[in-house]
Amino acid sequence: MGIEYEFNLHFAERKAEMAERGDEAVLLAMSFMHGQVTPLVPIGETENLVGSGDVGLGYVDGAAIGDGEHVAHLFYPGPYALYQHEGVYFRRPAHYGRVLSHTHGESFFLIRPMIQDADIALDIVRERLGL
């Protein structure tokens, strides 16, 4: 006499649920990072940079959003953002103009929060996905 027991974990349903929540999870984590970065954004000659940050969904390796790759980006527009972030004057003054002027903030304003707070951002994703 044998016994048989069937246990269905519904992996396909769980996978679909996680895929649905993936974009929201990475967007929420990047919104957190935006909050960490904002106090470090320089207020330079124009005050446009500090309020210009934008969070959105992006692409990975050419895959469109919804193709299983969940990626969010934090974007500061224009060459001025790169100029302030990289502090390029200090490395190539002959090519990149005058000295940077910050009344607030710092160069490399994206890097420190991305390193220091990466684990918190990952925890936000894990929590949102129920992991």
C-alpha cells in the first residue's frame, strides 16, 4: 500500500506576482536613493541642478521595460550636472572652463549615497517583493 501526497507551491503565480511588483520595488528603492542624494547636490552658479533630479524606470542591455529586467535610474540632466558631479575642472582645466563654485553640496554627489546606502535600497526591494 503506497501513499501519495501532492503539494503545489504555485511557483508560476509567485513569479508573476514578483514580476508585477519588480518595477515598483526598484522605483521605490531609487526614490529612497534620490532622497539620500538630494542634500548633497551642489547649488552652484545656477540653482537649477539641485531640483532637477528625476527618478524613473529604465532599460538593461537594450531590453524594454517589462521584459523581465527591473531597473530604475536617477538622472540629473544636462552637461552642468556632469560638470558638477565629476569636478572636471580639477583634472583638466584647459578643456573644461572655470573653477567649480559650490555654495552647498559636493562633487561626486551620486557616488557616496550609492555606496553607503546600497544595502538599505536592496532591503526596500526585498521587502516590497516579500523576500
